Amino acid sequence: MRKHPVIPRALPFIALATVLLTFDASSQAVPTPPASPAPQDDGTWTMPAKNYASTRYSSLAQITTENVKNLHVAFTFSTGVLRGHEAAPLVVNQTMYVVTPYPNTLFALDLARPDAPLKWRYEPKPLAAAQGVACCDVVNRGAFYYGGRVYFATLDGQAVAVDAANGKEVWRKRLGNINLGETITMAPLVVKGKVLVGNSGGELGVRGWLTALDADSGKIVWKAYSTGPDNEVLIGADFKPHYASDRGKDLGVKTWPPEAWKLGGGTVWGWISYDPELNLIYYGTGNPGPWNPDQRPGDNKWTSGIFARDADTGAARWFYQSVPHDVHDYDAVNEIVLLDMPVDGKIRKVLVRPERNGYLYVIDRQSGEVLSADAYGNVNSTSGVDLETGRPTVNEEKTPQLGKVIRDICPASPGAKDWNPSSYSPRTGLLYIPHINLCMDAESLEANYIAGTPYVGMNVKMYAGPGGNRGVLTAWDIAARKPKWEIKEDLPLWSGALATAGDLVFYGTMDGLFKAIDARTGELKWQFKTGSGIIGQPIAYKGPDGKQYVAVLSGVGGWSGAVVAGQLDTRDPSGALGFVSAMSDLPDKTTRGGMLYVFALP
Amino acid sequence: MCSRFRNGSKRAVMLLSVSTLFVSACHREQRSFSTPMPAAQQTNVIVSELLPGNAKRPPPDPHRKEFENNAYHIAEGKRLFDEFNCTGCHSHGGGGMGPALMDDQWSYGGELEQIYMSISQGRPNGMPAFGLKIPEQERWELAAYVRSMTGNVPKAAAPSRDDHMQTKPTEARTPRQPPIPSGPPPASLGTSP
């Protein structure tokens, strides 16, 4: 064949061929992130989820399966903080922003200069006492860059806006009250000039909410509670849930014993996605409180489910309760990936959610109808999801009873997967899910409410699930509704995943290994031992020099790593709400200490 | 019953002594349910190992004798430890939201009166001040139970069973670990309370 001298003319053909090949490779079309929430990649990373569709996918392809073996450390930065580093760094305007766990310092690093020196730091100085009401380490899941400012929340319940150029505070707003047990650990999402922030504290009898603040002033525009009367949940005429059990007046009150909704949890500490075309935001609500289910008979609306709300007014559009009357602490706050994909021959606008209850949901994001729910981990607490009612079929044998120890409940309280987000590659059609494989023994006890102290009522001991591996990376074929392959990890996976156009997937382990695997086969291509366990979210960006970089925070902690971060005593397996039981070997494998690692090719 | 005459007249004391001869089991241990306690010598509770000018360390608080050797008080402390949600943060001694209490590391002192003061006053990195919530005697009982978690009370007085799912060897079987003052690491490091 003759060589084509004019490359630009040939490019469209190559692109077309690639698309055709992709279609050819898997008999079904690969789900695609919609263009408006997932615009073309510009090499920056301005929000933890990468884009509003929450794909956490980088289209940078300089680092490939071939050359990744040459990846080396470009620069590092110590945060000086010893607790769990769950955040994703942000990169924009030749600057990298890193927010730490409590005391929530925001660092700006100058990427335009050699070795990325510190540009400035901003210290919000949150109340030290907030550490005593943070259920699962004093983590922070990241910041958000929007319109020249960096937005993030502090552990003691404040939202702050910082000038991205000089680190000066623009405004700060107190939203939570630590004396009610409220903290904030989530990364805000900024949509159309509004900063969306929700509270944490589902283990302290907190009433959950999500609020929208004016990005310029910090003024509250709307606030939607997760329990209580319709007007406080922002349920009105537009609310059209798909399932009958979600229809009715004031279900946020009526599905609880009297007054129990006031302490009912449903905190909003996870991820939010946004579809600009439908003008809807999507987010999940946390577990109902207390864990002891006998103290709150009923469906406990609107806890452990997904809300779709109008992005301007907060008015609820639909709700789907993945875990009605949760009995195992299965929050529903995990990431929500927006995709368009054919279902039964018709293109549907869907959201994909690897849920804590062990099912991977594909839900019509216009109506809230569950299109499919398939187990992606070991589950015996339920036996499938009834698509007629949307409800999981509960296995009563695994339901806690007062004063009785129920053994071998799978998944354990942190679910088949906790907060740490997956990544979707449109090149492979696979969702890379970093998750856990734990089961538990649980004994329910009477919980006593004292404001600002734990409100749990459950004795828990966790341990490795079937197979003995505590962690799994599952490459889930969304179209085929089954795993393509899995990587078993000894320790629970508590880090996020990052897929890149170089057909690599990056993730970290709790003993500190940062790994790159082949996105198509799962083959380990490269790894690097960082100083502490990794529970952060890796990102990729294009540096001012045009090179591709991959960055991740190392620094063990979080609920799973509390045994190291909090120097807990492993002789008590019930420590850290029962997680210590499964992690007693971690202190022998890693030590604490926060450090940013940035990698590049030579 | 036996303690009825404890603070009574001379005659009552005599009677008590006589009855003790016959019912010696009664005096095995005293149970005070809500007796007024001598005020804690709060100004004497210190948490530093440094005493400027070679100052003399104050004598142990008299509550030690009353509470640390008393199975009833310690058992009450164990019950209260659950009821006041101490378990929620410190688990069954291993810690979680709060630090471990069954090890030998003590940020604010591991002696009875020091633990009592930590419970009462709270501590800046997250320990709530329970002095306004829990009555004084119950705070001493909690402190005595916390001491039992590290084996620092007589074995005969320490709880020897759990009412709930056994998570660890009971306090009576915990080896004695004398407290080591570790001091609170600086709050800016994001340490646990």
C-alpha cells in the first residue's frame, strides 16, 4: 500500500476506522458519556470527578501500556498531615491545588516552575473539637475549581471560597454544627454559579441535607433535607418518582416512628453528578440512624437512595431508594456516572452506580427507573433487586435483631464498595471499580441519643469475604452486565481509580503501592511504592511543558485505615465500628504520613 | 444494708463492728449509690511530668481507693461506658473516632484522677466535656472502668464478662500496662483526640 503523504487528510479516516472497530469489537455499542457533562478533555483537572458526568477518565495518551515502565517521580510534596488523604489534587492554570484532611490546609503548587514549589497556602483553621465527631477519620475528599476560585469544605462544617490566584479567602460560611455531630468531608460540586455541599454525621444522629450556596457570596440559595416534611425535602409538584412506594405526602415523616426522622441520618457526604441538558443534579443519601434498625421501623425515607433535583431550585424530580429501611449501614452515596447507552435497542440516558449494597445499578436518569441491577461483589444480605418494585429482596436471616449476634453478613457495613470512586473508559466500555470484599458479624444494641455523640447501636466485627482477599478491582462491562476481569487485592481498595486514553488504569493500595494496569487485560504494567498507604484519587493532567503527568496523594487513613491513622489497638476487633477486626495486619504494613507524588515519563 | 450505719453515731459504729463479726461478707465491699463524695482535689490534678522548682508531686487522689478497688463501681462504669456512648468513639477500648484506651499511651494522663478530669473537662482535639452531663459519681465510675481496660485495677474487681458479643478478652484478663505519658501531639498534625 502506498504511503499517504498528507497526514491531516488521513486523520478523519483513522478516527472513523477506530470508531467502527470499537463498534465491531463488542457486538453492542459502547456506552458513551454525554458531551455536555463530559466535554473534550483540555488537560486540566478542575474537579475530583474530572467532569460533571463523573467519568474520571483522562484522554491524555502519552503514557501508554508500552512506555509506562519508564514512569518515574517528577516531584513530591509533603502535606505535613498524618491522617487519611482521600482527596484528588486539582490542576488548572499551571497550578496544582491540594486540600488536606483536618486541618484542611489548601496548598497551591506552581507547576510552571521546576519542581513545582509552593506558591501559597490557605489555612481555614477549623475547630479542633470537630475531630471528635468525625466518624471515620478526619478526611476531606477534595476541592472544586470554578471561575477563578477554589471551593472546599472544612471538617467543622464550613464552606470556603479561596481566590485561586493568591490564596486569599473570598468568603466562608458555617453550615454545620459540631454539637449536633455535623461535619463535612465531601468535595463540593459547583453548578451554574451554585456551590453544592452536604453534611456528614450519619453515625451521630445527624439529619442529612444538601445545600446550594451562591458561588459569589456564600449565601444559601436552597437547602434540601433528606428526612422530614416534603417542604423541607423540597418535594413539590415536580416530584415524579418511578416507584409507587416513593409516592405520597410527607413520607420523610410517615416512614419513621414519631420524631425519629429528626435524628434519621441520610447525610450527603458522597458524590454529585450533573446533566446540563436535563438540568438535573444527582446525588445519594447516607444510611438511616441509628444503625440499630428496631429503633426506626419503616422505609426511612429518604435515606439510602438517589435524588434527582433541579439544578436551579433544588426541587426533587425523582428518588430511588436502593436500600429501603437499611439495616446494615449501606449508605447510597457512591459516585454516579452519566452515560448514554442502548438498552433493548433504544438509546437511553442512564446513570451507572456501583452501590454499597453490592449491586451495579443502571438507572434511567430521566425517570429514575432501574433498568438493571447486577451483583458485582459477594452479597447474601439480599438476593437480587426486583425491577417491578425497585426493592432489593431482603434475606431476613441476615437482618440484625436486638441482643442477637448475626454472623456472616455480606457485604459488611462499608458495603461491596465504599466512597472511593470508579473510572469509566469509553475506549474499553469498562467501568473500573476499586472495591472491597468484607463480611461481618453484627449484634444490634439499644442506641442512646446524646447530641454530639455517636448514635449507632451495633457491635460489629468485619473480616475478609469469600476468597480471603479483602480488595478487588473489577473491570465491569456495562453493556454486557458482567465483569470482564477482576484483580484480587489482599487489602481493601480504598483509593479511587483513573482510566486514561493510554489504555491504563491507575489505583493505589493501602500498603502504598501505586499501580498501573492494562485497561484491556488487567495485566500489571508498573508499580511504585509510596511512603504510606494510598486512599486518594489519582488524576492525570497536561503540564505546562506539554507532558502528561499522573498525580496521587499517599497517606493512609479513612475508615479502613483508621487503625493506622488513629493508632488504634488491634486487640479490640470492634474498633472503628468493627473495621479494625479486618485490618489488624495494617500497622505492620504501612505507617502514616501525607505526601503528594507526581509521575511523568523521562 | 451494711453501710446504713457508716456515718452514724458511735453506737452505730459499735453495732456495725459487732455485726461484722457475724456477717463478714457484708464488708467485703461497699456500694455507695449516690453518697456525697469529697470534692475532687481538682487543682492538684496535673498532667505534666515537669514540676518546676522541684515541686513535690501531690499525693494520689483519695478516690483511687474508693473506686479502683471496687467491683461494683467498675461494673457500673462498664455499663455507663455503653450508655453514655463512650463505646461509640472508643469502641471496647481499641478506639475509633477517639483514641484507644486499652493501651499504655495517655495523652492527658492515665491515673484515675487524670482520666476523671479528661472526662469532666473534655480535651481540645475532640473529647467532649461530660462534666455538665454526667453526675460526678458516675464520672469516677467511668474513670475506674477505663483504668480496668489496661489492667490497672485489682483483678478481683475488674469485670470478667461482657453482656454482649465478646469482642476482646475481658478486663479481668487484660495484662497490666502502667500508663506512659505520651502527651497530645500538636493539633495541627490532625491527631485524634
